[in-house]
Amino acid sequence: TLTGKTALVTGSTSGIGLAYAKAFAAQGANVVINGFGDAAAIETERQGLEATSGAKAIYSGHDLTKVDEIEGMMRQAAEAFGGVDILVNNAGVQHVAPVEDFPVDKWNLIIALNLTAAFHTTRLAVPHMKEKKWGRIIQTASAHSLVASPFKSAYVTAKHGLAGFTKTIALELATFGVTANCISPGYVWTPLVEGQIPDTMKARGLTREQVINDVLLESQPTKQFVTPEQVAGIALFLCSDAAVNITGANISVDGGWTAG
Ligand code: NAD
């Protein structure tokens, strides 16, 4: 179990992040959830996590595109729990456009949230992990940390960067009981995927059904979306004793996408 441990999951008011938070709570961990959304809905989820874990769950609404806000979130976690034992860098956004039309503000947002935020949370979490001689850093990377798709220049760049960052910190932390790994899902059915369907329709001139079957599931040999719970299951495994020697790895959960 993860009783006595504290897990912080960025971008956990929705989708994959919420599934991680629920999985950690089910193992008895304290949980810090983060992200945006309807305040009442978030409070309901927070209470649900405490009911599941029998431990504490707190909410941070900090905007992780800003370094002072990231510092605020990490301070909030340290004040509540003394530090973060399991750090999951999961918050991320997508934008789909040809490179020559790619909005500069979207590029900057995606690099800040999907890549730079993980550097800041990591540098702030690592001293506590080293002191405890135990820590788990888990990134929600993507199949796009390994291969590219057209019209996703910022996202593919950020996720490849995240994969390189993770290998680097895995080497730095290898003798401190701290592992760092990427989980790389293919297409997971979440609001992020649903939200990019209209833009992909526009960029490629396709119908909704064509985007789902010919673009999204085209890449996934199993012809099935990955579930958020399947991604969270890998994170729990990485926190288990069986996984102490898994570090610097990039674990695909993509229905065979990157095998092809
Ligand atoms: P989602 O849209 O359901 O959730 C994104 C979360 O990030 C939400 O909680 C949102 O509030 C939060 N967020 C957005 N902007 C933020 C900000 N500035 N500061 C703090 N939080 C912010 O998306 P998801 O599909 O669950 O994606 C989660 C992660 O998984 C992302 O990193 C994404 O790139 C990755 N991923 C998703 C898929 C997929 O198919 N859904 C595949 C591979 C990787």
C-alpha cells in the first residue's frame, strides 16, 4: 500500500490525472490534486478521494504555466504533508495546426505546461525525496514522446523533451532510491482527445467519424482507446517494490502504436 506516502498529480481534475489520483487514494496515499474546473465538482472529487483513502486530499488550483504558481503549489503540498513522495507530471494541453500557422502563444503555452512545469515541480520535489531515500517521479509522456504526427509540432517537441529530461534525472537520482519514468499512452478517451477532434477535422478536411476511425484509431493496432485506469495501473506498478530497478524507462501503453 501507499499509506503514509503523499502523491501530487498535476492536471488531475480530469481525465488521466484524475484516474491516477483515484488509484493512489485507493492505496491509502495522501493526494494533492491540481487543475482547473468547476469548484463544486472538484470539491466532490476531493471528498471522494478522502473517503476512498482514509487519508487526506487537498486541491491546488495553481496555473502551472507560471513558475511562481508552481512554487505556490509545491509549498502548499509541503505545508500539508511535509513533501511529495510521488510526483506525477501529467498536466498537458494540445493544439493542432500546420507549423506555418501555429499560433505563437499556443507554442509557448504547450512548452511551458507540458515540459517546463515538470522541470520546476521536479527541482522542488527532489530534496525531500533524496532525504527520504525514496521517491517516484512519473511523467505522462505520450506516444508522441517517441514518434511524431503532423500538425502537432509543439506537443511532439514538448513530449520528446520530457522524455529526455526524465532519462537525465533518472541518472542523477539513481543512487538515492528515486526513480523517474515516462508512461507513454496512445489515444486515451479523455476530454483532451475529444477536444482535438474539431481541429483535426478542420486541419485535414475530415468528418468526425473519419477522424476517430482513420486518424486516431488508425495509429492504434488494437483499434481500441486506452482507458485512464489502464494508465494509472502502470503508475501504481512503478510505485511498487517490484519496480525499484525500473528507472529512465519510457513505458508504452499504446495498443501497439509505436511498434509499427
Ligand atoms: P484532460 O484535458 O482531460 O486533463 C488535463 C488536465 O490538465 C486538467 O485537469 C486541466 O484542468 C489541467 N490543466 C490544464 N491547463 C493547466 C494549467 N495551466 N495548470 C494546471 N493544470 C492545467 O487531458 P488528459 O487527456 O487527461 O491528458 C493528461 C495528460 O496525458 C497530458 O499530459 C496529455 O498530453 C497526456 N496524454 C493524453 C493522451 C490522450 O489520448 N488523452 C495520450 C497521451 C498523453
